[in-house]
Amino acid sequence: MPFPPPPMTFSCPKCGWRKRVQPASDALRLDLDWYACCPKCGHDELQMTQHSKPRGLLAWLTGRQR
């Protein structure tokens, strides 16, 4: 069964553009879930940071999200 990837932040080292995405499925859509180049300046070497998935409201409320 396919699972969506974790949330990611794309950032451009040239102009400072940043975008955090949380894909809804494993089928990534260009310029919605995935960026090949900066939409602001066109720089094609973006930095990507993956984030851990949130564990849900109950974990957040009880402070058990690590």
C-alpha cells in the first residue's frame, strides 16, 4: 500500500524563496508537491528538507510528540 511522503520544505539559496509542502499521496505533482526549480527566480538547485510526520492531536496535547 503506498503512503504519502513526509512534509518537505523547498528553499532557494539564491533569492530566499521557501515553500513547505505536505503531499496528500505518493503521486507527487510538479509545482504543487515537488519543485524542480525556484518559481520566483528560476534557480534550479533548490535545497530540500524533510520533516517528520506529526503524530496527531492527542500526542501533541499530551506532549508526547518527539
